[in-house]
Amino acid sequence: MAAERLGLGLAALGRPAYITAGRDGDLGADRSVEAMRDRAATVLDAAWDAGVRYVDAARSYGRAEEFLAHWLEQRPEVAADPSLVVASKWGYRYVGGWRVDAEVHETKDHSLAAFRRQLGESQALLGGRLAVHQVHSVTPDSPVLDDAALLAALAEERGRGLRIGLSTSGPHQADVVRAALEVAVDGEPLFSVVQSTWNPLEPSAGPALAEAAGAGWSVVVKEALANGRLAPGGDARAASVAAEVGVPLDQLALAAALAQPWASRVLSGAVTPDQVASGVRATDLALDDGALAALLELTTPAEAYWRERSGRSWR
């Protein structure tokens, strides 16, 4: 089933505000907890029925874990299916108070205390379904890769059967991935999963991600649509390439990520069933070298890309 290489990320479904362009049109005005929970269930249904078997959440994604747990309660046949892989992340805390206009939506804490607290919170909601646990958004200034006590605690959870990973962000993702590849506890590599941003506008982590895949890690691509810039109505230059190829821009961007030989899975940030269906169609799209090269000509300097991303408003 081709859709098994896709995953559904819940960043845009678990909270009322996020940075993805086009959310106003996709979600409408009702961002109540009940409305967002129902929308999450509808999108999860569409993804599962289309063959998607990987779901990614985080403690900072508002009520994403809660919504996922509720959905699994409503679909016990899914909860019991061994093909389902549930991933979550710790290290950021949602502080937005369920407000679109909150001044701050999340705060970062990569301490041992935060890990223990948030692991307990995730397990309380997801129980044994939690299979992959990742440090959220590791950057070069994060202390996590040098914190011996924290690394030992992560290794303990690895010993209990959790796959331990990390996600990356910022212009120095490659440096973080390579540093994480060197981390071992008791002579064994600690991490086995990495989730990084890769898309034709920001492909700089690609070589490091290839090294991670070569070391046996699962590599999960996030933000393949560049938070909406590579979706219909987004970047005009990318839209021109998509028009020449004759496919919607979102499918083209997802296909570009899926074409990377080191990519184990590519996350879709779909918030509607139609977006799920479009993403699944991307798994059947074979890009020729010319189309991929044309997309990669749109690459921007990593520093500029992340500066633009950090300036996006939550809506």
C-alpha cells in the first residue's frame, strides 16, 4: 500500500492557531475544542481509510494527543491494528490557552524534568500505542545531546521498548543530525528516528538525513509543503513548475520528498479529507529528473527560509 509511506502530522489539527497558510479557508471560524476534535477525527478517518498508518503528535500541539486518543477509543479496530505507528514529541509545552490571538503559543524546555513529566502525560493518553518518542525541535543551542542524565533516562525508555528519536528545525539541522548520530549510551546508539524539515525550498538537511538513513535510522520528513508555501495558492514559481508538470502543487511537493531515497515517511499536514486524498495521489506520481531539478532551482538560503518561517503569524 503506497500510502504507508505517508504520515499524518497533527500540528495543525490539535490547536486553534498555527502558522500554515490557508487555515482560515480550510477550518472556518469555529475553532472550539469540540469542532477541532471532530475535524481531527474526520481527517484521521480519511487518512486511515486511505492507507496512512503513521500518526505524529506532540505535547505542544494543543490537544492533539487527546484528540488522537479519543479517535482511537471510537475506532477500537484501529487501536488494535499492529500496523498503526503512533509517534509523539516532548520538549515544548502548549501555553496558548486555546486562543488564536495568544501572544505565545508554546514554550521550550529540554530538561530531564520536562521529559519525565511529558512522557507521563503522553502515556496517560496514548498508553501502549505510543511507539516513537522524540525530542522536539533540537537545535545547536539545545543542551539535550550533552545532558548525561537526560540521555540515560532516554536510554531507559529505549530499553522498555520505545523508539527514541528527535526532530530538528532551523538552518543548522544537518549539524544536529550529525551530532545525534554520535550519541551512544552504554555503547549503543541512542536515537533511531529523526524528523526533519525538507522541501524544495529548504533541502539543506538532505545529505545528513541520507547519513542517518545509512546508519539504519527511520527518516521522517516534515513540512514538505513549507507550511503552505508549496500548496495551491502558495509560491508562484513553484506553481509554475506544477503547471508544467500538470499536477497540483501539493502533490508535486510531496512527490519530491517521497522521491528522496533516504525518506522513510513523509508527513502530510492535511486538515481536510480532500487534502488527505490529494496527498495519497502523490504516492503514485513519478517525477522525472527535469521536474525535480526545476523544483530544486527554487531553493532559498537556509537562513532566509527559517527567518521567513519564524516571522509567520499564527492564525
